[in-house]
Amino acid sequence: MARKERSETEVNLSGLKRAFTTLDKEAPELQGAFVNYLNTLLTDTALDVPTKELIIIGIAVAKGCRPCLELHISKGLAAGCTREEIIEAGYCGVCMGGGPAFTYMQYVLKALDELAE
């Protein structure tokens, strides 16, 4: 059986993971603080994890951060977010970021398509 070629989104997520690993070694105190913050934030508290992932996706669209989109769409899907919820969260970002933010919706759709395979 032929091995499935990795999608662009999967390649990008792999690069982000490598950066996290490298920074764990090269800047352990700073990276550790950042990772600890993320791990603390992304737990069920007043807002559950899927809701937080959707908020982050909307912000990532508004700020124009493709790596953030790919990472948090992946995490959102794993947390149970639906395609429809992720697209709507993306449009919340468009509301705050206007036309330039809308251009990042292509990456929302691309990541959803590639991660759903």
C-alpha cells in the first residue's frame, strides 16, 4: 500500500512542532513558561476547551496568523469542534479584521479539508 503524501497543513504543523522542540532545548525557561501558560489556559474552566479553541481561531483570522490557524484548527477538531463551528469562528475574526482578515479564510478551509482526510 502506497504511503499517503502529507498535506501542506500537516507539513506546517510538523515544522511548528520542531520549533517547539528546539526552543524547549535552546530557551527552556522562556519556552517552558509559554507552554505552561498554554497548558493552563487550554483546560476546562469557565469556558470549555472547544470554546477556547474557537475563540483562538477567530483571533488568528483577525491577526492573520496561518500557523496559529493550522495548530488551533487541529486542536479544535480534536476537541470536538465541527467544521461549521470553525468556519463561523473564522468569520468572527473577519468581523474584527475586515477584508485583510477575510483572506485568511482560505487557510481555514484548506486546513479543515487537509486535516479531515
